[in-house]
Amino acid sequence: MRVRILYHDHCFDGAAAAAYFSRFLEERFHPDAEFLFTGLAHKADQIFEEWMFDGDVNAIVDFKYSPDPRLTWWFDHHQSAFLTPEDAEQYRRNPSERKLYDPDAPSCTGFIARVARERWGWEAPDLAELVRWAEIIDGAQYPDARTAVEMPAAAMKLTLVIEGVKGSETVQQIIRWMRRRPLDEIIEEPGIQRLFAPLFERHLSSIEIIRSRARCADGVVSFDLIGYDLEGYNKFIPYYLFPEAVYSVSVSTSSFRTKVSVGSNPWAPRPPRHNLASICERYGGGGHARVGAISFPLGEYEQARKVAEEIAAELRREAQ
């Protein structure tokens, strides 16, 4: 039996959700299954390709819904979970105990753990640490910005590797390790340490680059990273540098897209009032109420900058 699991690539919660869900599926339903993992990224032309549903069982975790009839399982917790209104309607008209959505869940991993326990009576006590860190990391539940940026814990160091490594092979190896091994063991793997050291140096450099590029006005930090290789920078750096900020808006680029990132400060001096996913959805993006993003085709810098300026201006009006 072949089980294909599509997961949100280069994301700690996406990797943890794939690890936890595959353990659940193996122990509760398919003990002899071969698990195949495929990372998905948010792109301007988001589509699910035909080959992605080639398993005997096909699942999507921590990513958008597909109406493909070959999809067996789906778990997601993003407000922007559907590519089209038609997909959302198809989901509503075809309820299934194996295709579930909870936009209020702090993490997809925690959501899967809760459903597996409540509906199927399955738990993995040895993965409790994985679930706890998925909730902290994806739910931005750090005690302060300093902790989020200085990254003292193994899970946070592993997040840096997952978000910063090129390609999907290393992430998928981490997923396989996550299924059975504690995080502080995984981070000590020699291959992971070799990746972590330069990524951490790059992380420290990114703090100074953002410090030099960012400005904060009326509670909104904005900065443009076009020309810098900083895809996947730590999203808490703006609040570490500007603790008075409520929101951040940035433009960056990668090998496959130009991206506008919109976030809110978990430790803000006043509570954010805007739903950032809803703002991003107006431009074809999405996310959560407190963090969102918009993907543009590679090289479409001016349009991304224009959208970033519009969103920053909208957020600044909150302070006026």
C-alpha cells in the first residue's frame, strides 16, 4: 500500500503534521504502508498536479483543500483553506470524517492529534513534545520576541533548518525522524548540524540587514528585501528590532516567487484589529488572522511593492 502525504513544505508545522499524521495512519489503519512525502509551496499559480494523487491513500496536511476525488484525508487550519469558492462549496456539500478543517486551531499538528484522540482513540505520548512545539511555533506562543529570534531550543533551531534548507530532501528526512525521535536528538545529527551552522550565521546577518532596511511608522514596520537572499527569514525579527510595532509588511523574493509577507506582533503594545488573511485574500493570497502572505510570479517586483505599500498604508490608518 502506497500512502502519498502532501504537506506544507519548509514549515515546522507542515513537517510535524506530516510526521504525526503518518504515525497515526500507520498504527491505526495501514501498518504495512509505504509513505511518500511531497512538499507544497504557495505560488501565484497554485494548482495540484495530476501525479500528486498517485497513492492508494492520498492526504493533504497543513495546506489548501483539493476537490480531487482521489483525496482520502485532509487536515488544515488556515483561514484561506480553499483555492476557489467552488472548492469551498464542494467541501461543504461532501462532509467527511476524514476531511477536516479548523481555522481556530493554533497548529495543524495539534489539530490532527486532537482529532485522532477524540474520534479514533489514538495517541502517541512520545510525540507530545512535537505537538507542543508545533503549537508554540505555528501559534507564535513564545514568551517574547527575544526568545523567538535567539532560538535557544532544539525545536527552534530545527525550524531554522526546515525553513532555510534548499529543496525538500532534508525536510523529508526530518519528517521521517520526527515520527519516532525526540527533537533534541534530530538537531544533533551531524548532517543537520552542518546545515544549521551557516543558516544561523545567515540568520544573524538577516537581523542587521532588516535593521538597515526597515522603518517603523504609526505602528507598522515595512522593509524591502529584493536583492537579498532572505527567503524564509525569521518573521519575529521586526518586533525584536521595533517592539513598538503592531504590524509588519515586507517584500522578498525566492527561486520561484516574489512574496509580500504581512504579520502582527504577538507582544504588541495594543491588540491588532485587522484580519490579515482577509486583507491578503483581496490580492490573491491568504493565511491566518494574525499572519498572511501573497505570492506573485518570479520577478514581478513592482506589483508586489505596490501591494505592500497599499497594505502598509491601510494598517497605518488604524493608528490615526
